[in-house]
Amino acid sequence: MAYVYGIGRDGEKLRALARSAAGVDGHAVAIVAAGGLVALVSAVPAVAFDESALQHRLGDLGSLEDLARAHHAVVDAAFGEAVFLPLRMATVYRDDDPQTTHGGNALAQRLSVDPDTVERDLIKLVLTIVELLRQLMERTAVHRVDQGDLAEDEEERIGMTLMILHERMEELCKRYGLTMDDLNLDLGPLGSLLPRDFPSP
């Protein structure tokens, strides 16, 4: 079975990480590569990661903590090296050989479906998070200004920083053919993630 940590753009940094990282239960981290993308995976035994075993592990706090720490250690390391989309903890594929790094297995075929779309979605996800943080910073700054908590030079410095961040977001969206509407995730009955009254780049 293959335990999958996440998917990123193929490159030497992620490949080097796979060669050095330790994954869940101490299993080595390997890659499955296809279409310019790589999945970071570990070969795990079915006896420890099939459906019944996972239900038991996720119900035991000690086992759950160990699994979560190992999973997020790999994910956090990958985030530091490349654009990386983590998968839900305990995502496993029964019909893959994680030691096969090029084509041939089901996971590689999934990566090969439309790599351009997957890569664009990865970039969109990252930019959405950055834009959400930028707007939260802006709202906090406006609140502090309204409360009179900032000196005049602090207001100018924060205003300049926010303006630069907004311009940088516009540049990144333009570079990847995205608009602010593309970044605004639909949360169903909760509405949209970002406010609808922001300016489009």
C-alpha cells in the first residue's frame, strides 16, 4: 500500500527530501512522478493501514498523535522546499508500488490526468491563502487606526506595506492568469471565503 502525504511540482528539492525524510511509522519516503508532478509517499503494510487498522489507529489518541506528527513533519518539510498540496492524513492507495517512480501505477496515472490543471490549482490555493492573510492584516490595521492605537508614522508604514502586498498579489495573479474571483472559494451555505467587494486586479 502507498501512504500519500501530498503532491507537488517535480524538482530536485522534493526528490532530495524524499531521499532523506522519515515518514509514518519510520517508513522511508519515496516519490511517484508523472506529468511534471510528484507525490511523496511511503510503502506501508496493509496490516497497519487497511480500513480496519486505520479505524483503530485513529481511535487511539497515542497512535493518532504519532501518525499526525509523522505526517505533518513530511508535509512541513515539503512546504519549505516547493509549492506543495498536502493530502488528508491517512490517505492510502491499495494498488500502488511506491518504489515505482515513473508511470505505470494508479497514482501516477492520476497525476498524469491533467498536470497543467493540477499545477494551476496548487498555485491558486497558495495565492488564496496569501490573499486571505493579507485581507486579515488589512482589517486589523484599519481597526487599530479607528481605535487610535497607531502613531502617524506607524499608519504610513503599515499603509505602504499593505499597498505593496496588494500590488504584489495583482502581479502574481496576472502572471498565472488568475483574478481575485478565481481565488474566492465558494463555501456553500457559509458564502464565499473572501469578501465580494474587493477590487479585481
